[in-house]
Amino acid sequence: MIAGLKPYAEYTDSGHDWLGALPAHWDQSRAKRLFREVDERSKTGKEELLSVSHLTGVTPRRLKTVTMFLAESNVGHKVCRPGDLVINTLWAWMAALGVTKHIGIVSPAYGVYRPTDGGGILPTYADHLLRTPLYAAEYQRRSTGVNSSRLRLYPEQFLRIPILVPPKDEQAAVVRLLDWANGRLERAIRAKRKVIALLLEQKQAIVQRAVTRGLDPSVPLKPSGIPWLGDIPQHWAVMPLKFLCRRIQNGATPATSEQRYYENGTVPWFGPSSINNSSELGNPVRHLAKITFADGKARLINGPAVLVIVIGATAGKMCLLLGDGATNQQITAFELKPDRIAPQFGIQQLRFSEHWLKSTASTATIPILNSGVVNRLPLAFPPVGEQESILSALLNETLPLTTAISRLEREIELLREYRIRLIADVVTGKLDARETAARLPEDSAQAIEAEAADEADDPELTDEETEA
């Protein structure tokens, strides 16, 4: 059905190079004609706390894993109401914004914009349009800051941006089509994620058996004294993590006002958002210049090292840094002795302690791990040669699972790319949604609404993000 989408019959120049041509009968208007900034503050701080993300727009924070410190009090936070546009001022260039369906509160640093009376734009259409890559690029052009990592989109700049305004019946048709398409794309993605979860569970079982029992099923066993490991081969040693390390150090955050610490940076600097559910390290938050270390504003980590999040919502998660790098203060780095412990063997076994480790965190507003507990994390291991043999056997045994998981992840990535392209083409008038939307089944709206409710309750669909 979507394949039948065609361009409009007639287009006209929008007058803006970045917008290009638009359907001849569409209007455009400055954002200030469609939205007005509001600054309503919470007097109690008891309203629902909302999250503003480039991934999912505006959603309740309780459904998210957000790597940031929570304020002790939410009094003074900005109140937003259904239909309001909320913009994460610092991350607008990533399209961290959206129209809220909820009444709640957001950071005082965010911008809240309410539709004007008679403005002529549907909130649901605005949510799709204003989060497209096309508009995100314009936010970046209009944002200002001392460096690229501190860009802010101030209200006076946002309110000057031209907004495409089709007739309201066409806006409704666009939203109807996109909701229908998104429901089916999300269903396909959900099915693939469930298969990935099953494959990961199978892979984890293989890994756990290998790194806790070795390769010989007939080897005599002994109690390890470690709850998450159980019995281990008799000839294996058990030793605290700190005795297998060359150095242990916490990270630091250089002042973002000192531009020289970030300009032309070559050393990757990682935060909690870089550590996910994989043993492999994700993307760095940014890169640091070498002068940062010379000035003592950051600490260089010489890999291989185990990085453990010790502060925040994701405390206990860990991964392996193979090369050199640096971290913020929420992460402790354990530089391993490769002659005692093979790095991949160490991280594969240590990750089975994550759940237990998190359970030991303080129950304060911000979970914090006790450094002594982390330092004493026990490792059970054979000689390095046997560790390497175990890793080699693991690689061969799990290769088919790893390949299948990678293929499914790539398919999900392609589906998401297709969704982004479809939304961009329809909301900007490159493709006409009217005829296709009119042919959709009448019950599609109810089905979409029910599916959206299911997704809201599905923890697999929450995302991890960093907020300002």
C-alpha cells in the first residue's frame, strides 16, 4: 500500500534552500505564529516527570533508563500540558524534542511551546514534522554556543523557523498513514527483537558454561563460594579483581567551558551511555585533547581495562576497553594484567555479577556502589593458556548465533531508516499521503492505539539516553 505513494501534481518554491519545493497548495508560517513560549512552573514538584529524547520524543521518565543525576526536588520544573511542544534546548540539534500527550514537568532548561489559537497545525503532525532530520539540521544552524558540544537553540531562534502547514485534512491524512505504517514497522521490529533476545539467551548460556566450567565436562569441581558462579574446576584459582589489575582509577569531567580540552580531541572519553548490555564498549561521548591529561583534568586509561559504572541508574553495568581512553566520574576503570587474566575471559565472567553488584548499591536518590565491594569482585580462572583455549572454542561455538544476531540487528536498522525516510517524505510533501490514507481500514486507528499502549508497557522498547 505504501509503495503506491506518488508526488503531488504541482509544486512551488518554498523560498528557503533547506526546505526546497513544497506542494503548491501548502502554506508555511513562522513558528511564532503557530506556537508561543510558556513558562509555567511546578509549585509542588509532584507532577509526572517527563523525558525528552531524540529517540522517542516526550515520554514518562519512569519508562526510561536515563543516565543523568535526578534533582533532589522538582519544584520549579516547567509544567507542560498535552499538545505542548517541548524542546531539550541543549540537544535540539539531535531533534531531542516532541509534542507531549501527557501533563507533567520537565527540566527548567527546556523550552515549552503551546499552540496558538487558530494556528492551524495539528500537534500530532507537528510532532512528526519537527523531529525530521531536515528540521534537526536547521536547529543546528540556528543554535549557538561556545563549542559544538554546547549548542543551544534559544526561543527567539526557534520561533523564527518556517514551519510547513498543509490543510488540516491533509495533516490528518499524513498522521493516519504514518501511524498505520509505524504500527506495522514496530510490529516487525518487535518480532525481530524477540528472536534476538532468544538467541542472546542461548549465547549467554554457552558463555556462562564455558567461563565457569571450562571445556572438559569430566573435570572435578569445587565450590567457588561465589553466588553467581557456583561450582568451578578444582584447579582454577579465585582472586579479587583488584589483585588482577595494574591500576584502578576513577574518571573525571573536564570543564566544558575550556574549549581547548575538547577541540581536535583524539582520546575517546566515555560515559554511562557508552556502556550497554553488550561486553563491547559503545561510542564515546566525545573526544579529549592531549592537553587535558597534561593539565590533570582527566585521567588516561591504558587498556585493556574493565569499565564499571559505579554511580547512577545503570550502576553495576560494565564492559571492556581494549585501547586507551578516559571516562567521566561515574565510571571506575580496572586496568588488567594480561599475563594473569585474558581480558575477554575476565569481562565475560564479570558481567554475570552485574545484577548482584547493582543490588549492593546505596538506596539513596542516586545509586552508588561501594568501591570496596567493586574492588573485591571475585574472579575464578585457570592459567592464561587455558583461558585463551576457552575463548577460542567459545568463538567457534557462538559464531552462528553472533552472525544471526548481527543480521537481525541490521534488518532492524534498515526498517528504522525506512521509517525515517517515509516520515520525512510524507510530512514535507515529497509524497502525497491522501489517497493511501483514505484506503486504510476503518479499524486501523483502534488497532494502532491498542498497539501503542502495548509498546508503552514493554520494557524492551525503552531507550537509554543522556539528558541535559
